[in-house]
Amino acid sequence: MKKNATKTITILRGHSRLFRLISLSLMLLLVCNYSFAYDFKEGGIYYSFYYMDNGRTLFVSRDIDYPYSGSITIPAYVIHEGYKYPVTAIDQEAFYACENLVSVTIPNSVTSIGLAAFASCTRLKSVTLSNSLKIIGRYAFSDCKSLRTITIPNSVTTIEDYAFQGCSNLTTASVPKTVKTIGIDVFNKCPKLNSTSSSKIKTAYFNRIKYRIVDDSAKTCAVTPEKFEERNGTRNLYTSSYQGYTIIPEKVKLFNDEYTVVAIDEQAFRGSDVTQIELPNTIKTIGLGAFHNASQLSSIEIPASVTEIGPSAFEGCRYLDTVVMGENVKKIGSCAFLGCVCLKTINLPKKLKTIEERTFTNCNSLAAINIPTALTSIGDVAFGGCDKLTSLTMPATLKTIGENAFYKCTHLEIKGIPATAKIAPTAFDLCKHKYNIVQKKYSAKYGAALVSKVVGLFKNNAQVMDCPIGTPLVLLQELGRVMQGEDNIFLTQRPYNEYVIGNNRFKHFNFNGVRMIFKNGRLTDKSDWSNI
């Protein structure tokens, strides 16, 4: 496994380098082919018109034959032919390879800096960014080898891939919390940018997986979601491009420091197309919804280092059929495996004390699962709908079983429930275990043969049944609640094939013009009807 992991990581690294080379080649190709036509020149700066909904604005452009040099101060607006135009953007490659450019001041009217706008400005030492800036584009300042500090304003929300790659003398990069998205290798090949000077930078990519710094002093990090959108300030929707066979290494290099991967953040692989994933032995927690609806995930081995699996961690992983559980997991959150319809077996760790609510709900292929010897409680609907389960043995430590815990486990027999355990009234609804309990409970009072026959009718889920005359109403009511979840029971009385309804509120009904009756609490024959 280790050899394969190392080999795969090496391949991924090779692909990552190849990707960067291809991207850079394409960027250079753009430089050669991009039309640098500008609309006019004013104060030594070239401008192009850009048409927006609220009118014409200006983008800073260039003349490829006359590159910028020295110190440039871009104005907030320009008056041209009697009209006043705001300057709102730095166009792609506007200052590309201006080797004699020393400093640039960008006005607050500018909201975006385009692709490779200042790339390869090797003598650029100082940049003052706009306080209205929102987007710093791909390769925007790449290979600005003389740039030492950069302060990114609070208005910025996006820093795209490789934006400061190759800024070999960059020592300080102040990144605000407002930045929602930081692209791939933004600060790659910035050897002087240490983790303390970049402490506000919380995320970066390594081999195309995004990581978040957890503790900078301890040099720990977590796999984190790629992107999220905030809606009304209350809900985050996460998106992921992760796919295929994925390996998370024990250590990754971020900002020229080595960090140990200790967690999978909440929603990190939500909705992704990963098919299998290898987790390192350094992982301690798998967060809330970490693999929620990762619909292609087929197997996962949870290492021994993991102590906690968050709620809904694997919810909706409909093709997940193999889970190898580490022995040190002490907590599995609610709904952790809800709806994993292909999951057939799972071996729970011995230290687990609680199976939370809906942990395995609707895992309707689950045929085998062990109950840990330390288990104390089983939550509501924990195994609801697991109709392939046939046998479970409870430990002496068990104290509580919640509502509908084994709802519709139609083939399940349960052994060893402690006499002192508190069991919710609906814990075994529509479950074979409850059929057995009810049959044992009523056999002594009403006769084993009668009870067995009526139980058998209910177990076949019949809505219309042939029920023996003399069947007690209370027995029908109880079995109706247990096996059909309701009080109304529809019966056919032989030999007349007429209908009878038993209900705890009434003793008789008029149905299809024929009056039926339970006399003294028992189903009667037709000879008694004339007395009604």
C-alpha cells in the first residue's frame, strides 16, 4: 500500500508540474497572440473602453512596443474628448514583462486585476492595491522577483491560481479573512514567505488537493472544501472537483513549510467524484458531511488514528460497499452512513459506546454488523429500514434503545437485551423481534395456535385477512399497532367473505350494509348479528 501510495503521489506531482508548464505555455502564447490594441493614451497610460450595464468604463491596457517603466500612478478616472470615464480594471497582460517597472499605485476605482497583468515585472518592488479590489487573476504577479511585500485589501474575495508564484523575494503577504477562494499554488516558489509572515493565509493547494492550516505552530493542517458560496449569510454550499482514486499524504508542503495532515474538514469531499480514497495514519477526525453525497465512492479504510467520525460523514454514498473501521473510533455522528444502500457489512470498533440516531438508516443491503461490547445506547431509527439484518446480540452494558431504532427490520432477531435496558415503545415496530415478543406475550393468554396464526397473517402484510372467529379485539389492536403501525385492521370472516373492522374506539360497524360485531370483545359469527 505504501509503495503504491508513493508511486501515485509521484505521478500526481509529475502531472501537477506538467499542468503548470502547459498553463504557463498557454499564457505565453496568449501574450504573443493577444491583440494589444488600445483606444487611446492619456498621461503615459494606455486605455481600452469596456462597456458595462451602467455605461462605458476604462481598462488599463498597453502598447507592446512601448512597455511601462519607472513608477506608475493610475488615476481613478480619465477625461477623454470631454467625457469622464472611471478606470475599473487592469486588463490581462497590461504590464506583462515590463522589466523596468518599479512601482504601481492602483486607484480605488479598480475592482479586478486580469490574467498575468504584472507577470514577469522582474524589477517591480512596490504595489499599492485598490481598496475596492475583488479579484486578483491567474498569474497576476507571477515571477515579480523584486516584490518583497504585498498587502491585500479587505475587499478581495478571490485570489486565482499561481497569482504570486515565483515571487522569490516575497517575505510578507497579508491576506484578509474576506478572501473566500485561494487558487492552486498561489504562493508557490516563494521561499522567503515563511508561515509566520503569512499566518493569515489559511488555505493552499498541494498536488491539487486544498488544505487549511489548523495550527501554524504545531504545523498541522486539514483537507478542506475547494469552494463555497454563501447565501444570505446563513448557508454554505460546497463544491468539489476531486475525482477518481485519491491519496492524502501524511505531510504536505504549504508556504514552504511541511505540515502534518490531521483532519478531513466538514464538507471537504461533499458531492465529489472520488471513487476510492487513502487516508494517512495521521488523520484524527473526519468532519461533518465530509463525504456527503460522494456518490462514486466505493470503499474507504478508516485508519487507527481516527477517533471521531462526524454527523452525515458518508450520508448518501450510495455506492459505498466496503468500510474498514479503525479500532480507535470512539464517536460516530448521527446519520453518518444514512442511505448507504450498497453497504453490506461493517465492523464497529469495540470502544464505541453510542450508535447515534439514524446512523445506518436505510442501509438496506446491510446484512452483518457487530454490536460493540462497550455499547450503552442505540439512538432513534439507528437501524431503521435495514431489512437484510437477521441477527444481533446486545451487550450487558446496553442501557437504552430509542424510538424506531429497528423499524422495519423485518427479518431481525435480537438476543441478549438486558432486563434493565430502557426500550422505547416503538423501538421494534415492524420488526421480527417485536413479532416474537408479542407472540410470547399473548400466547399464554389467548393460546399459542391462535396467536401464531394471527401474527402470521400480519407478517404477510395483508390488508384483508382470514381471521378465526373468536379472535379477541385487544389482540387485533395490539398486533395491528405492532405490525402495521395502526389501530384499524381489515379482516375477512369465513365462510361469508364479508368485511370486519376492528378499532379500539368502537365495538361494531356498518360496512357494505352488513353489521358486524365483536361480542364480549371477541369476533362473533353471523348468529349473533340478529341481536344487534
